[in-house]
Amino acid sequence: MASASPEQAFVSAWSSRYRGATVQDLEPPAALSLNPSDAISVALISAFERDYTHLTIVDSKRRSLLGYISIPHLQSLLEAGRVRPEDPLSAAMTRFQRRGKAYRVITMDTTLEDLEGFFRQGVSGGAWRQDFAVITDDKRRFVLGVATVQDLEEFVKRRPA
């Protein structure tokens, strides 16, 4: 019986620029979490005031993470007339799947190489397959922030090779 080949480890072309940096080095702003019952207009105003592109959606009682709102996607839904500003966020949010796919914990201590691997879904040099990551504590009890592909790209631009 032949043994299965080991998974290839993710290798980043930017490793020399990361030099051990972690998500904390991106200095992500604090998360802004809203409830599914909040109006779409509240999400838009909150995101524009803080220049956020993604907002997390949490259960109003348990504070558990339910999903997210992408502001560019929300704007396209509004322009197409599929939602209205007074509609609840539940009408436009993307819900996280609780089953099937394993949740990957991203914390402030996650290395930037691991974060890039998450964004590229483990394909070295591959396309960006995720555009943001929710940053939580180790036990996934609290949403601490959101890191985006753009945050990672800006970090690399600022660091010499």
C-alpha cells in the first residue's frame, strides 16, 4: 500500500518581507460588529465613518459570529434595487457556514505568511481566494478586528526586501 504524499507547505514569495511579522503588525482597527436586525443604512454609515470595507455580524444575545457584510457588495445590491436602506442586514449579509468546512482561527499572533496562506487557500503564488479574515481571540469568543488582502499588500509595500 502506497502512503499518501504529504501536503506541500505554503511558501510565500513575500517571506523575506514578513520576517516573523504577525497580524498584530498590520495594526488592524478594532472590529465593528452589528446585529442582523440593524438597518442596512446603519451599516453603510458606520462603515463610511471608519473607512471599513467589511463589517462582522453577531448574534444580538449570544454575541456569536454569524457572518459579515461586504460594503462594496452591499452597495451593488442597493443600486440593483435588491435591498433598501431600511431593510435589516439579515437581508444582505453573508452567513458563515457552520458545517462542512473547518473554521481557521486567525488571531493577532498568526504570522503574516499564515495569513497569506489563508487568503490564497494554501496555493503558493495562487490567486487571492479570500479577501478578508476575521481576527478573533484564541478561543473564538471575541471578534477583535478584520484583516484584508489590501492590508497585507500595503504592509509588503512598506517593508524593504
